[in-house]
Amino acid sequence: ARATGPYSLITQQPLGGKARFGGQRFGEMEVWALEAYGAAYNLQELLTVKSDDVEGRTKIYESMVKGKNTLEAGTPASFDVLAKEIEGLGLTLKLEKEPL
């Protein structure tokens, strides 16, 4: 996860490695640690906006320019890749959004 730098064309996730100005890996155990501390907003930001949520990145940038303080996470690009792989197996994936 990181705030600036290049992203992968397929998954829209930050590239890895220092030579390619890559992001810091945020693994499963790190996610568990933040969950244990109750840092839900930090976790949401790291796993969406600072990772592969292209729409959310755009919204965050616009809110910073306008001076507003909002975090609206969208659907991560890696989820779209997973959905296409599931469809490639001949399975149907249907999402239903409930208002929060």
C-alpha cells in the first residue's frame, strides 16, 4: 500500500520492489493486527484507496482538492479480475448491494 507511484495495468495494485518504486506489502497477519486494534478506517484505506480501488482514488483526490473529508471506497480492481476468472469457469456471480 502507498499513496503515489506506478500501478499494475491488470490488477491496478501498486508494483512491488524498491527499484520500481513499489508499495509496501500488507499481508494477512498485518490485516489481523489492525483488526485487533480496531483500526477499521485505516484498514479500509490501505486495502482499497491505497491499493487497487481506482474509483476511490479519484474520489479521494477530488475531496482533498475541494477541502472535504470523505472516504468512499469502491470496488477493488482485483475483485473485478476475480469475477472475470469465475465467469471464465462458467459460473455466474451476482452482487447485491445493501444500503449501509
